[in-house]
Amino acid sequence: MLTIKEHNKIYVTWSDIDYLTDCIADKVSNDLPEIDSVYGIARGGLIPATILSHKLNIPYITQLSMNTLIIDDICDSGITLKRWEGYKTAVLFHKPHTACILPTICGKIHNGDEWIIYPWERKDSQTKQDYMLDK
């Protein structure tokens, strides 16, 4: 992976995203043959879910079933994924040292505390979600 580290941030490239979604697609194909659809958690999971929908040749849906794979960009605290307990989940990055839940599949385990910035995000992203900042 060709990530760039700077000021406690990691800038993930589109090539990294392609690699991570390939890893997830391979794991789904080999380990979860029952998966027949994907759903992306807004906001971070939408783009990876769309990419995986194409790679796996399965639909992106909004009406979930137990055979739907729930996608997010990261499992950092795990609070977001906790809402989807009982479903199969996949994330690009998993931080096991800070997460309160284990995703079913992850593209890469990240043991650091750096803030991960994806290619679809602003390069000057804060190290806290913008919707959580005091207004």
C-alpha cells in the first residue's frame, strides 16, 4: 500500500482503496458465499460499498437482509458498527486497540492512532468528524 503519513494523519490513495476492496472481495467470495448484496453506511461506507458491489457483481441495496454485507470505511471506536450487530460487516481499516466490536471482514488492521483520510475526503480534514465538532 502506498499510504502517505504526515502530521499524525495517513492519506490513503485510490490505489490503496482498490487493493483493500480487492482483499475484502476475495474474503467475501471465499468465506461468505451467502452474501448477495451490499449496503454502505453513510457517509464513509458509501463509496467502498459501491466499489464492492461492482467487484462482487451484486446489488447495492437499501432494504437489508441477513445476506447483506454492511460496509463502512473504518472500525475505529466501533460505535457505528455496533448498531449493525448481528449482520455481516466489512471495513477498509480496523483498529482493534480502540474498537469495541470486531467486524466480520477487514481490508487491513491498523494498530496506530493516526487519523485516516480517504481520497474522497478533504485533505485538511480534522482529526474528529466534522459533524461532531462544536459549531
